[in-house]
Amino acid sequence: MTYEVVIVGGGPAAHSAALALGRSRKRVLVCDEGRPRNRVSGHSHSFFTRDGAPPLELRRIAMDQLRAYESVDVIRGRVTAIDEETEGLRVGFAAGKPVVTRLVLLAVGMIDSHLEVAGFSELWGDTVIHCPYCHGWEARDLPWAVYVTRDEPFPALARICSWSNDVMLIVKDGVRLQPETERKLQELGYAFERGTISALHATGGKLESIELEGGRRLSRQVLLYSPPQRQTPLVEALGLALDDDGYVATDDSGLTSMPGVYAAGDLVTPRQQIVIAAANGVMTAIAMDTVLAMSA
């Protein structure tokens, strides 16, 4: 079957793009593996009219609303290849027959590299958090730890005091903050510890203490950790150009270095919030619709 757009992904960027294109009466296929990165979170925030909604509930609503547009098909499947051919782009799957499309939108997000320590997986998305704007309000006024695994600019660390006045920076062994950054943070009242986290301990499913190599424990109820990220195997296999920070490079329309392939959402930016991804998905969809109209 031939489509005008194949969307690879099943998050906010993918769903909002599919909605915009469906309302433009474009023939669209959404390919969704069904494992969104935010599935472990019990709530999502900063999305007007949906503040506090569980991510999986937003996903369910998106699926329900897309069903109203007969030109939009949604399938559960993993895309493994995108190849150029005379008729457009050929999209291959791990299982099932390939499809041909004029354009592709990648909205596959990123892969987080989690800490490989005891207790991390059980607490991730609750009292071990990656984004204060997403989870900080629920953790307000609790004792926080921030695990610093690379040199960070002062503004990135200073903003934590908006949510708690009891902030401890755990600076990983081998990492050195700029002296001026450390001085300013000390003036804000931040405590400093140096060491490498070896385990997280919980009581009642909530973080209770952080253990460092050597056995020392720090009493903390919240851990902020922004994990390193990498692109998905599909993006890596396509060999798309990346920016200096490892995100997919696009022009103002969302077009990547591969002709006919666009990208939107978390894989193009470190500013990874639902509302930002959704807006980026709509803007990229409009640009793609314009290309389709001009080349009809």
C-alpha cells in the first residue's frame, strides 16, 4: 500500500503530527511499537488542560481521536529500514510487508542510559526523576540530591532551588565543576558530596537513602538524574547527520539530511516535554503537508 506520510513513533510528536495530517486529508500510517519512554511515569505536567494526566491516558485519548480520521491508519510494529526508491521511500518492518510512502516523519524519541545500580529501575519516574519541570512540584520541599556526572553550567543547577531549599549535589568521582559554578552554588546553600552512587535504598517504594561506593549512605528523598541519551538503532542505521550534542540535525521545516525524511520530538532537542514535542510535531506536519501540496 502507498501512503503520503509514514510516521514512525507513538508519542506526542507522532500523534499531533498524525492529527494535523489527518485533518489535512492526507493518507498517513502511524507505526507504533507501543513502548513509550514515559510509560513508567504516573503523571505528566505542563500540558495545558491535561496537567497531571497519566502519560498512558494521554496516549489512549490520542488513539481515540485519530480514529475519527479515516485517512489515518495506526499499526503496532517496529520499523527496521527506510530506503529510497523511484516511487518515494520504502519502509520495512521487523514483521510484515513493507510499504511505500512519499515522506517519512521520525518521532521515535531517544534512548536513556540508566544508572546500573540496585534500586534505580524501581524508583525511576517517581522519586528518581530526570526533569524538575515534569516532577519537581510533587517533590517540593523534600531533601533533594542531584547527581552530577559532567560539568554543568551554573543556571542548570541553580534552578533546583525553586523546588527545595535542601539540595545536595553528589559530584561523581572524576568530575570537576568550574570553580565559579561551585562557588555560586555554595552561596545558594547547596551541600556538596563527592563520590559514585552504588545503590539506592527505598522505604515503601520511595527513595530513602543513596549509597556511595565505600558504603557511605546519604539520607535523601529525591534524586534528580539526567541520563545520557543515544539515538535509536533505526536513526543510527540511517546515518542521519547529528548536531554537536547528538540530536538529529534538521532544517527549519524538520527535514533531516536524508531526502524525504523529517524528524520531530525528543530526538531533535534536549528540551523534552510533552507540550514541546506535540508542538514540534504539528509544525513539522504542516511543513510536510506544504511539500506534498507543492509536488502534487
